[in-house]
Amino acid sequence: MQLMTWLRLVLGRPFRRAGHRTALVAAGLPLHLAVVPLWLWLLGTLAALVRAPGAVALTPLPVLVMLAVTPLLTAGQRRRYRALVGKDLPRPAVPGPGRNWKSAARRLTTRSLWRQVCYHAVAGPLFAVLDLAVLAVWAAALVAASLYVWIWALPPQWRVTDLGYTTQAAYITAGGLALLFLGPRLTGALVRLETRAAEVLLGPSRTEKLARRVADLAESRAGVLDAADAERRRIERDLHDGAQQRLVSLAVNLGLARSTLGDLPEDARKVIDEAHREAKEAIAELNDLVRGLHPAVLEDRGLDAALSGVAARLPIPVRVAVDLPQRPSPTVEAVAYFVVSEALTNVVKHARATRADVTVERIGETLLVVVTDDGVGGADLAAAGGGTGLAGLAKRVASVDGTFSCRSPAGGPTVITVELPCAP
């Protein structure tokens, strides 16, 4: 049983996919030979041009026909690969639709079109020769390997009178069997070569693939950012409408108990007072947490009101100037808010500043955010410690393809500039 399994693996593996690959080669032969008449036409036109220079007007006709049939041949090649080996050749980028001469000129000057012309006009005839060679190997292998079948189909008198055929037939049959084992390898090598050429010349170029990949990554990243922002909003709503309301109710009940129950022992009153104080502190901490996740005022009234609220809570004067003809996207708006909020927090904690300025304006398709303070300076974007948090701000800005810069010489002032892209 093990021997039979081994023989089946050794003898059957080369032929496992040979049928589909041979069908792919056979189906590609007429497509590769389709441009041969155009080459003959072009050569005949050039020969006529040498004999009669007045025939120059006929010279571009074969080229124009080649350009006209190239999309049809390309569609046939794509269908061939999809139907026989289940492979979809990626399509290159094409110019926008249009029927005027400018759109036609754009289509004629695209690199993808001329790569397809190169495949059909140059690589196609070469592949046709290789296809014929591989199919000839298969035909010769099948005929030679089955030679004894053909011989036994002859009349018995011929086999009896010409016994010398046996030695020659044995050699031919052995050669046919060798070709049978060589055929799948030749077919596989040719299919890999044709597939590689089709991917390079009929599909998008490496630059187009990279551009498409970048666009896909940017789209998926935008979806992740939107989902994260929506999740922050949901958590903020749950905290505001759930835990925060329960804490407020608890604080109110403790306050009522402290004011209405006058005959309580002193120890019990101290416990109620302590619980009431901790409940109010928990409410204040939860308010700060909710504002850190996604403040409701940002969603309701925009950046101007949200940043004014941040500035009002700081112990130093902060001038806020927001000039936005229209609100940016929620994701960009949230990034701008958190950058300004964290930057102002750093000013209070580390800069020893007496005042700060925040400017937000939209210039074209860019949201420009500038935060300035008159502190001691020395903020370092590359610093790992120190609690500056500038690296985190830079990463948050980079998440939406923005730019972040910090200019903070020793002695101040510190200027943080952020540019965020806004969709039109």
C-alpha cells in the first residue's frame, strides 16, 4: 500500500494540473497569433512605401487597427486566465470617461495602453511560438507513448512479416514516456512565464499598485479612526447618562440625609459628610474623564465653544481665536480639540507661563492650529520622558495625515503648529 501511494504521488503529481495548464496554453495560441496578420500588413505597407512613396498615408492603418483591437485582446486574455486557472489579472488605472478628443488623447498616451500593445504585438507572437512548441511536445509524446496501440491496430500479417519494428517501437515508446514526464514541466514553466508577463504588461504598474495600496490603506485607516471616534462618543454618552447620573443622585441623597437627619450621632454624621465629599469628588473626576473622552460641547457647538471651555478652566489667561467658515469633519475636529487641550495642559504643568494664545483657522483645505505660550521653553519632541506628551500629540496628528511641529528654544517662547487636512 505504501509503494502504491508513493507511485501515485510520484507519477501523478506532474499531471495533476497539466490539463488546465495545457488548456491555458492552447487557448492562448489564437490570441497570440491574432496580431500576426497585422504584422504582415504593416510589413507589406512598408514594402509598398519603399516602391511607391506616395503610399505613406496607408502606413498608420495597421497601427490604428492594433490600437483598436488591443482592448478586445486584453479582455480575451483576462477571460482565459479567469476561466482556466481561476486567476484574475488586476486592471490598470484608466482615464476618466469622455468622448472628446482630449479624453481620447489621454487614453492613447497612457502607459497601460502601450504596455498592452507591447504584450500583444511583441510578446504575443513569441509566446505563440512557445505555445506551438509545447503543444507539439505533447502531441509527439502521446503519439510515441501509444505507438504499440497504433501498431496493434495494423493488420496481423504486417506484424508477423516485419518483426523488426519491435526494437524501434520500444525506443520510440520510451522516448514518448520521457516526453510525457517532460511535458508538464515545460507547460508549467511556460504558464508561469506567460502569467508573469501578463501581470506586468496587462495589469497595473508597480507605481499604480503602490498608489492603489496607499489609497486602500488611507481609506481603511479613516474607517478605523471614525470607528474609534464613534466608540469614544458612545462611552462618553454611557458615562454621562449612566454612572454620572447615579453619582449625582447619590450625592443629592447624601446631602439630603445630612441636612434632614439632625439627631444622628456624631460618628454617623462624619461618615455621611465623608461619603458626600467623596461622591462630589468622584463626580468632578468623572466630568474630567468625560471631557477627556469626547466633550459633549464639541459635538454640539464646535471647536470655538469647546476650546473656550478648556481655556476658562485653566489658571492662566488664554486667548482663543477660532475662524472657521464651516466645521471640519468630526475626526479632524476631535484631533484639533485634543491637541489644543493637551498642549494647554502641558503649558500649565511644565512651561511656567503667564499667558497662552490659541489660533485656529482654515486655509484652503487645511486646518491650521497654533498654540503659543510665554514660558521657559525647552520642550523637546524627541524626549522620551519629562511628561511633555509631545510625541503622543505628533502621533495623533499623524493619524489623520497631518503635520506637527514644535519650536521651543531655551527661554521661550514655545510655538506648536499643527496642520490638519480637511476634505472640501
